[in-house]
Amino acid sequence: MRALIQRVTDASVTVSGETIGQINAGLLILVCAMPDDDYDTAKQLALKISKLRLFKDDADKMNLSVIQTGGSALVVSQFTLAADTSRGNRPGFSGAAKPDIAETLNLQFASALRDLNIPVQTGQFGADMSVALTNDGPVTLWLDTGT
């Protein structure tokens, strides 16, 4: 799986003018399932993200995880993270998992975060979503479970 993680002071996702997911301080996680991913991959990514020390401690150092700060996660499926731009000007997305598999893996990933006691909100798989966020820092990381 591939994820783009942003530390946020707030984030929300809207579909057809209706806010369907919203968090205060925590992590916006844009996630893309890849063809070889499975449930174990989703759990591995959730565990890694839960332990990342991305939040400031009393000494102003990035030493705290989202769990330690009581933060939340907004998980939004984004197949475009699998874009191949090596040829031409139109990105190819054949590197992403098929939609039925991707939807299941995204739900499993969100569930794995919840199992780690992280409050989770989600976007709507396959929908045309508007995502709003205030990036804190800014802090943005790219994670691949394959590397």
C-alpha cells in the first residue's frame, strides 16, 4: 500500500456538498492499494503510521505519535497515488489495485487503525471528493509498504 500522510490541525472530506468525514488535530491519510496488497499489508501500514512520531512534545521535538496525542485520522482512498508518469503527459493508473480489491483494503486499513484505538473518519470510496485540510508544520510523509 502507498500512503501520503499529512499532520493536520483539521481536515474534512465532502461529497456532493455534504461533509462526510471531519477531524481536528491528527493525520490526513491518503491511501492507495496496490495489486499485491492484502489484509496483512493494510495492518502493517496502520501499525507503522500509528507509531510514527510526528507530533511535538513539550520540548518542541517531533517525539509523539498520533496515539500519544489523542489525535484522529481521516482516511481517504486515492488511487492516483499509483500514477505512472514515465511516458507522455497523461498519467497511467494500472499500478493501483482493482476497485473491488482496493475498496476492501481501504476499509481494512481504516479498521486496523481503529483497532489501534485511533478514532477514524473516512471518505467515500469511488466518489468525487473535496478534501480540505490545514497542514500543520507542514509535515507530509510518503510511505510505501513495499519498501
